[in-house]
Amino acid sequence: SYPKDRLEHMLADSGVTVLLSQKHIVAELDFQQQVICIDTEETARNYSTENIEKTTIGLKASHLAYIIYTSGSTGKPKGAAIEHGNVTNLLYWYRKQYAINSTDKVLVLSAIGFDLTQKNLFTPLICGASIQFANACHYDVNVICNFIQQQQITLTNCAPSVFYPLVEQMTYINKLHSLRCVLFGGEAIVFDRLYNWLKQAPDYLQLVNMYGPTECTDISCAYNIDTRVKNNNVPIGTANDNVQLYVLDEQQQLSPFGVAGELCVGGLGVSRGYLNHAELNAEKFIKHPFSQNAKERIYRTGDLVRWKKDQHGQAQLEFIGRIDKQIKIRGFRVELGEIESVLNHYQDISQSVVIYDAEKSKLNAYLVCHSNKENINTTAIRAYMSKTLPDYMLPDTFILLDELPLTTHGKIDKNALKGKTIVENTEHYIAPIGELENTLAKIWSRLLNIEYPKISRKGNFFKLGGHSLLTIRLLTEIRSEFAKDLSVREIFQTPVLRDLANTIKHKKNLGSVEVMPTYKDGKISLTSYAQQRLWFIDQMEG
């Protein structure tokens, strides 16, 4: 869910006149136009369930279908305007490409406002398939795996880090045999994390890596993964129907095969552009350099790619990285400049730089303060930022500096910043008491990448950098270490270390806990991923 300020900006910027929502959300908003709450008896009585005739609506391909807001470098999110023609092109390709039909059951694991979600809501509606939602208040591996087995789910589309926890234990894997198609998008795939599952996955399983920006209607290309061949650099594939992909150099000329360039997208996937951002549209949606149609445009993605042959000798696009300061966290695009803008408006901060540590999947904020840095409360800074930014955009750590280091050219020296001391928490430290609290503190230390002596028994898991999906990793560690099975809800209810230790203490033992081997480079590893600190779950915002 988004903070109140962010929601109200989206409502004002888009100019909507009717708000379709739920009572508990509407109660927090200052919205003066018409409101329809879908969770009231009045709505159920007054609104027809019959379809409206197309001729009555007068719908055209050029009409607006939806607006999805993405992170903006100015400090406010920007809305990408997607037309019906864009969506229709995607849906018909998606249905055809993956043979989605009336026998399929499509499980939606992603947030409703996520661009990845839209095709999984609409495609079933045009072919008679069913849309399924697991009945879980929070992301719960047991609930989801049981749901997949009970409902015989056949297809799901999500960020890889959302799926990894489902294939960590044999008891979970055994419940996934009904899946015939799993489609990933939003972030790079770590093949080793899927190894246990793929070893025994049915032959009919289709595993797909998908790529596409919101501005180009979610998906521009896709790659069918050969599950028999280990590949830790999975291509993003080739274009879907009526979409063109160009790898261009700085002069907007085609880059040779194998030479990196910026990926630009043309065709029916290219959206109308950003709402109320004419200058940005002129920069990102440029005249099509290879079209005779003067009105046709291509979208500059800012992604660095190159054409490369895969293991079967087929030309595929390979994703290399970002050209600008934009990153992806839990599948959501994030402009580091937006986070910096919010930080710079905090009363005690004069300068800030935010750097994403991809290896540890952490956002680090480097701050120069107006006052004595010893008086800065990072908990208060987080609380201030949470009023404007969603939790996946909140820094995991804060580093307080007297000044920002500069290069000889007067630019901020980001390499020098990375070695600065991290301040995780300004609360008074109280040492954990007893074996259980100390063991739990060591687990937190591994997951949050904080030195063990800095974790207080009064420390809060979420204030120290934990988030919704990192909670799943914590549950797995607790199960492995203590043979106790906790729910996600219990972590949210007791996030303080001493309280969580007390919750664990009063839980019944599970008995024997199944242990699965983990793999690295196709070989059994002597230690788990948690022990090696090789992964940090970060892709879902519900």
C-alpha cells in the first residue's frame, strides 16, 4: 500500500473524477469527487453485473486504458498513460504465446497497481480462464503452496524473488506440480535459486523470462528458458508481436551484433507517454529513426543491452544494466533521485546521496546534516520518509557524514562513500538475554547485514531494514534453527527482538524438520544460502 501523500498526488495529477476503492482506504484520503467503495452492500445492490455493449461505450484503440505511476527523479511519481490499443496488442500476444485457455487457473501474486499484474487480470477475461487470489493477508509460503495444490493452479507470473521461497523446501515443491507455465519479470533470475525445483519439475513446465518497461505496456520481449541447461545470465529474448527492438549507440545508430547500446522500443506497445510531462516525453519518446511515419515514436528505455547468441545459437537480447540512476527493487522501478529529494526536505539534512548496493540488495543513504550528527534520529527520518514513499523505497541504512567526498573533478565520489561507517539505529543498546535471544540476534545479523553486537533486544526488525519478503527468509531461519513454525502475521505483530523471542519460546516444536541440499554452480553446497549470505529477498509489494 502507498502512503497517503503519494495516493493523493496520484489522484490530483491524474484528474480522476471517480474513485473505486475500499472503505478503510477512502477514510484516509481527502478526495472530493465521486467515491465507490467496492466492499459495501450499497455497491453490491446498485451496480449491475451485466456487461455494457461496446457500441454504447464508443471505445477506440486510442482511448486511455489506465495510468500507472512510477518513481520520478523530481521527488514525485510520474504517470505512464497506456491506451486500449497498447493493452489489446499485449493481451492477444500473451494468450496466444502461452496457450492460455478456459481450462487455465491464473494465480495473481503481485500487487494490483503493479504493471506486471494487468495482463494477468485481463487475459483470463478474454479467454474464459479463471483468476485466482490466495487468501493471505501477507505473503505466506504455506498458504500459497497449499492454494496452488488445492486449486490446481496452472500459470503464474511474478518477480523471481517472490517465487524463490516457494521452492526452498521439498514439502513446498511437491505442491507445485500443477504449474505448467511460470513467467518471471521485473528483475534478473538467479538460476541457482531454482535448481532444487527444476531438477524434478515436470517435462511440460514452461519457464519464461520477460522484459518490458511500464511505458511500453509491461512486456516488450520474452525468452523461453531451457530448464535442462544451467544459465546464470538468462537473456531477455526477442520481441513480442507488433513490437520492434533497437539497440542504438549515442548517435541513435544501430549498434553492431554483440556491441552494447541503449534498448529502444517501437511498435504497438509504445504508450501515449507521461501525463503532464511534456519535456520528459520529448526526451524519452523520440521520433522513430527508421520509420517513414513522421508521427511514429520509439521509447528510450535507459537500459544497456546487446544482441548475443544463446546456448542454442539463436540471437537473443542480453540485459547488461542501467544507463541512468534508475534501479529496480522487488520488481518496482525506483529513481534514486526521488529518494534523495525526500531526504533533502527533512529539516536536519542539508545534503544526501542514495546508493543501491546490488550485492547485498540494500539502499544506503549518505547524509550531511545541518546540526550535530550525533543528535540525528534515523528512526524519525524513516518515519518522515514513510509518509511520502512506499516501504521498498526506504533506505535500509543511514550513514551520517560531515561532508560528501568529492573527486578531483568536483563530483561526488561514490566509491569513497561505500567505505563509510553505517549507522543502523540510534536507540539505546540493550544486550540480548539468554540463548534464544542471542541466537535470534545472530539470525538478524545475517539477514540484515548488521554486526551482531549492534543488535539490541529492543531492536525492531523493520526499523533495522527488514521488509515484507525478508520476513519470509526470517521464518525459514527460525524454522531451521528452532524447529518452530511461525506465521508472517506473528512477525509483524512482534517485530521487537525480545518479543519475537518470547513468541518463539511459547510455540510448539515441529518435530523433525526436513533439510534439503542447496546448490551452487550445479553442485551440492556444504552451506545454505543464508549461511553464505548470498541472497536477500526484495521483490514484492502487496
